[in-house]
Amino acid sequence: MSKKKKDKKSPGQKKTFRGVVELTKSGMAFVIVPGLTKDIMVKQKNLHTALDKDEVLVDVIKHARGEGRQEGIITDILKRNKTEFTGTLQISKSFGFLLTEKGMFMPDIYIPANSLKDAKNGDKAVVKIVAWGEKSRKPVGEVIEILDASDTNDLAMKEILIEAGFPLSFPDEVLEELAVIREEITETEVRKRKDVRNILTFTIDPVDAKDFDDAISFRLLKNGLYEIGVHIADVSHYVIPGTELDKEADKRATSVYLPDRVLPMLPEKISNELCSLRPKEDKLTFSAIFQMNEKGEVKHHWIGRTLIHSDHRFTYEDAQEIIEGNSNGPHKEEILLLNKIAQQLRQERFKHGAINFSSQEVRFKLDENGKPIGIVIKESKEAHQLIEEFMLLANRTIAAYVAKIRVNKQPVPFPYRVHDTPDEEKLKVFASFAGKFGYKFDTSSPENIARSFNKMLQLVQGKPEQHVLETLGIRTMAKAIYTTENVGHYGLGFEDYCHFTSPIRRYPDVLVHRVLAECLAGNIHPDKHMEKKCKHDSEMERKAMEAERAANKYKQVEYMQQYIGHTFEGVISGVAHFGFWVETVDTKCEGLVSIHNLNRKEEFVFNEAEYALVGQASGRKFRIGEKVNIRVVAANLAKRQLDYDLESELGVAGRDSKPFAQPGRRDDQRRDDRRDRDRDHRRDDRGRKKKKGKHGGNYIPQKQWQRDDKPAALPVTVQVPPEVAPDPVVDKVNAETHVVNETAAAIPAEKAPVVTSPAKSSPAKSSSGKEKVNSEKAGVKKAAEKKEVKEAPVKTAAAKKVKEKAAKVVKAPEKEPEAVKEKVVKNATGKAPATKKAVAEKETPVKKAVVKKAVPEKTAAAKTTQKKEAAAKTAKQETPKKTAPAKAAAKKATAEKETVKTAAPKKAAASKPSAVKATAPKKAAAKTVAPKKAAAGKAVKAPAKKAAATKKAAAKGKKKE
């Protein structure tokens, strides 16, 4: 069949796909379809109200040609990612609009007057989309909450939650249902449950916790065994399927824990009152009760609904004091015995293949306004491990029980928590990297991989590379998710595992309780939509993690603002071709060191095999895991970004050690577009053919003074979050480092000029180091704009005398600090200073243009030459006494009879009018564009008219002086 016939037939072959929208800032969208190697492109006009991360149906309207993408049109919105947005209100007499400020392309939301509440023009607000215009296809919304713009912390935290897709309040329907829930426990309910209120029971939770969803009971049995009960709040007793309360919990799927607040999955009446296992109160629970010996060997277990009464509430700190022998608190013997059994369970778990990833969690000390005044690093201690081990025991026992049950010879649909084996390619890269530190990996089987990990994690304790290898090791792992397919939990070493112990804050736990109750009652109703619910819960868990990370980053930046200019010890935690990230040792605050701020005389390239930036001249390496000293130079709260400089580099290449020597950083602009670029990189990963001309080896050359407009594809890149792919979820582990998928493409570096100082600088000294560095780095073009006059090189005997006179015109300029200040401000706009090389390259074209138009061009080279000529002519008319430096220079020039290149002090403001008025004629202008090697003496010669004008101008300047 010919190509034309194929093309004619293809429109009739309608294809419809289900996928997720990824919207760019321009309004162009791509639908990510599982199984397709390339995304489907959707133009803005074909979005049909779809927004970023919405789940949609898309019809293909144009098939791919060659290496291109299919083009589609969205026909249906299956699921909205979020319906609430933050922004600024613009209000007129009868209506208003919400202008969103963050995120991807988003149309303004129209708000009718009756939905504005008491909002005023310019207010920050949360608006919910309630409809879409039939004709305009524009969103229509209502004001949910007016935000206090003066409370920056509250505003920032709420914006983070809204951005992640979590609603800030509960609908009225939920609150109405909540009001009619009975709080008292009836005798009928008591008779349905096992009453364990007379057994010693207590909770161990964080000091600031309010939702106590688990408790431990303990007693010695007559048969010599210990009865240890794990009791979990019976949320499913209060949250009934199909109710508005259940629908809202299902939608949220998880609570979100920010540094200064908790956004609960369930209203506080349930999470903090009805279901919270508070001390001295009777509570309904779902329990797993075990009989075991001191070795942790379970001899018998029982699962069912219970009624408990908590006798005491411990904090983790209280329990740890007892374990360490520093306290004689209540129930000391029981705590010590429970800890002994927990440690036995822990050791047995590691013997059977569990991987011992340690966890460090950052906690902020906040003042009454929510501002961080300190950072504490939380580590997992034995008190935490005590609770963790018994919760793990309950979770796997419940999962193993349900996994054995069959309905019509089919397993019961159940939300397992699974963790697959590591990806082979990622593991190879990590094993190679770990080998550089001396750690060997046996990748022959999953069991040997686990043993290799544990051996490495044991040997690496206390070493500089510990945190890096732990976090990169976690990234090597697969992502833990919820699913009905029971493949086991590799990281924990369990064949069966689920989440049973936190139903107050996780919706999958509520589902587990419901299925478990049906199995115990022998009345199972398989949920056909269980897998869909699992997928949603996994997605919401990822969003919650992103929100928590963003909030922690905000607080870190806020905390480090007070330390701008201070030096900290850090460890390189991530590397990319445009720089590397450093995490401070004490505060775990991560910031970027840009490649542009390293040694300007050397080119650095990214070696992905070693996770390092390597200097091409010196061979110097900046490798992940290396300890460095950094100085904080910028803390941008709006972008939640920290910028660092290496302490060792601050004095290199004329750079100042002052913290504010670099007020303008191009990294911010580059990172603004990182989300779009990352999306393009991910689309490349799904099958786009790599462009020609890319480097195939480990090294990817990237000249500092050139911009690579085409991103280079890297097998492995270490990068920044939260714009990159989220962390793999490994249960009981929280870690943060920047790693991108192996095929992720690199972000092109910005233009970075190579700044070279003049051969001999001016004898005038700046009043500070900051002025000095800015003077050295000043470009020729900016000097021309400031009308600062420099003396031309003296190459003849006649010009030598002119130079001697010019040297005495004025002292060192007093207004130089202002010039420096203005230059600094201009640099902040992102304009790089010109280099000598760049000037030299432009000299020949400028010369031609000047001759043709008879008017000097406004280029750096032309202006500089013109200024030099004017300076020489002005100086010729001046007859003050010679200064010592000028005499010395003159004597040296006479004795050697050769060209002497010495720079005289800049003209002061008084001599500027002379330079400005002494404009070169057309012929002279043509001559002044000659290269630097041309004799300066020729440029000194001028027509008689110009000399007279110069003399008159000089006289005026002298009078002013």
C-alpha cells in the first residue's frame, strides 16, 4: 500500500487513550499514557478545561510522523487533580477574578459577586472552582477563605498545601454528619468486643502528638509467656462506607504533617477526640494480641475488636530515659522487657533479609509566630524501635492472615503495602559508586543484595560518606506502594505486609480494617475498585511527601536567612553539570553551589560515573560525599532556595570574600524553568531519539562561556527536588538527596563569562574588597556607560609627555564606590561582564560600520577607544606638575624606548565634561577602531579645531576643580 493511501485511511482509525495531563507554562500540554513510549501532545485550544495533573481521555487527531509525537484532543475529564487554588483577587463592582501566582498555565478564575463573600480587591484568597462556563469554557469559582497576607508563615504553609492538592477545610456536609456521631460507648458495643481494660496499657508517641492511634498492653501469663497486645484506634467503627465523612477521607487519603501544623485526613473530633487513645479513657480498638517468649518467638496470636483503657502516656523521650537507665519512671520493668523483645525481633528481621536503613528527621524549634529559631536532627533510638517493631509485627500478621483467605478460589482484594526488588541498572550504578569508597556488592540474588547493603550500612557508620550512601541506596530501591498484588516487601524482608496501625492518618489502614472485619466475620464482599483506591492512595501519599518536603525547605531557608555571610561545614549531597548541592552537617540545610562561582580560570565537567564535577586543567574533583566548607550567600523564601559558595573559592580569580559580592545569581532564572525541562527530559526517557552531536562518554564538556541550547542526555544525573521525580518510599525511612533517573537529560548551563583582569591594574585602591573585585570584573561596555575615562597606552615619545600631564589631572576618583554600586546593580539583572576575547572578536565588524556610517558604533570596543583618544587630548592641554608615579613611568619609557602599557588613575567627575565634549570627527572615529596593537601615538593626533575645543573644555573643567 502506498504512503498516500495509508495517510487517507489513518483518520478513520480513531484511537482513544487514558492518561494524565502535564501542562507547561505556555499552555501546551502532554498526556502521559502508561505503555506509550511517547507522550501525546495537546495544543491549548484542545485542552477543553483540562488542567495540570488531571486524569483525562484523549483522542488522537494526528498520527506521529518519523520521530515526532502524536497530537490529540481531550474529550473527557475523568478526575480533577485539584479544585482549590490560591492567588490574588481583582474585584470590580459586580464580579471578580482570582489571578493565580504559582504553578503551570492557569486561566483566571471568574467569581460572581455573590461568591466573593467579604473579600476586597488585592486580597489573597483560596478559591474553589465550582463550574466551567459553557461557552467561554473558563472556570467559575467561589471564595473559600481569605488569607492574611501579613502572616507570611501561615500564607506560605497554606499555599504549599493547596499547591499539593489538599483542601484546607472540610465541607459542610462532613461537619453535619460529624455532629450526629454518638460519643458514648454503649453496653451493646462492649458485649461485641474483647474487654482488655484491666490489662496494663500505655502509649508512646512524639511529645507534640495529639492523635494517639496505637497502644501497647503487657502482662505475664501463667504459662510463662508474655501477652503483648497491639491496639489500634477503631476508626472504621465511626467512618461508615458511603458517608460524606468517608468520601472526604478517601479523597484526602492521608494526613499532612508540616513543621507548624497538621492537616488531618479526618476532622479533629475523630482524630483527636473520639479515636485518639488518650490516657484514662475507654476507647474502641482493633487489636492483634501475641503470646511470645523473651526471644520474641510468637507462640500464639489473636485478632479482633477490643475495648481498652490507657493507663499512661509516654513520650519517646520519657521511654528513652528509662531504657538508658536515666529514669525510674512508671512501668520501668515492662518498658525494659518490651525493649529487649523488640531488639530480638529487630535482629531476627535483619537476618531474614531486611535492610537496615537508618533515618534522620529534621525538626524545627518555632517561636510563637512560627518562625524557626533552631533545628533539631531526630534520630531513631531504641524507644522508637520498640514501637516500630511491634507495629511491624502486627502489620505483617494481619497481611499474612488475609493472604491465606480465598473467595471463589480467588484472593481477597486487599491493600497490601509492597516493595519490589531493586532495579538492576540502578543497582549496577550504585554498586560501582559504592565500590569507589571500598564497599563491595554481591548482586547475584536479592538475598545477597540485602546482605551487601547491610554490611555497607554497618561499615559506613560515622564516616563522611554515610549519609550520601544511605540516601543513594534508598534511591536504588523500588518505590513502596499500595496494591492488591501481593509481591512482598523487599526492604523489610516480609513476604506479606500491609498498613494496619495508623487509620487516623492513613486511609489504606481504614480499608484494611474493613476487609479484616469481613474476614473475621466470614462475610466477605470483594471490592472491585480496590486497586483503583490503592493507586489513588499511593498518589496522595506522594503529594503529601512533596508538601512536607516543601514546607521543611521553606523553614530551612527562613532559618538560614539570618546566617547569610556565615560559614558552615557541609557534605556534597548531589551533583549536576551546572553545579552541586551541599547539605550542612549541623542543620541539614541544602543549597546549590553554581559552577559559575567556582574557579573562573578552569572549566569543570560532570563525570556521571563518579558523581563528580572534574576540573579539566587541575583535575580537581567535587564528588558526592565530599566534605566542604560553604558560605551562605542567598536565601530566597519565595522560591525556597538556598545558594552557597565554597569558602575556598571566595578569594580565587579576584573574587571577594564578602557575602554580598554576588548580588545577582542567574541560577534562579535557570531553576524557574526546571519543571518544564524536567518534563521534557522525562518525555525523552520514554523513547525520543537523542539528537546528534552529544558526547557518549563519561565526560560531558560544557564551556563556561557558551550556552548549550540543546540539553545533553546523561545516563545518571544528580539533581534538585521538589521539581524532580519524588523519592522512592521506603517504609520507616525519610531521606533527601537529588537523583534523577538514569536516562534523565541534563539542564543546559547558562552563559558564564570568563572574567580576566587587566594586565596591569590602576594604582587607585578601592575603599573595600567588594569595590576592588567589582572594579576588576567591570566590563568595557559598562565603563563607557559610566563615562569613566581611561588613559590610552603610550607608545611614542610625543604621547609620553601627554601621559605625564594626564597623570596629574586629579587624584584617585572619589565617586568610584558609586560606580561600583551601579555596576553591582546592573550585574544583578543577569548581564555578564564582557571579556577581552569578546571585545577582540567584535573590533573588525565595528570598524567597518563606523567607516560606512561615519558615526561611532555604541559597542564596548568603539567607546573605549574613543574615550582613550579624548583622554589623551584633554591631558595635552593640562599643565599641572607631574606626580611621582607619572615621572617614574616617563623615565622608564624614555630609557627603554619602547611601548609602555601603564594605566593612569581614572578621571574624576570634574574632568568628565571635557571627555564628553571632545567628540571625535568622522575621520578620527574611523581610525580609533583600530586593534589594540596599533600605536597609540596615531590616535593622539587630532585636527586643530578639535584641539581648540578640547583646550576650552579643559579650562572649564579646571575652573570647576
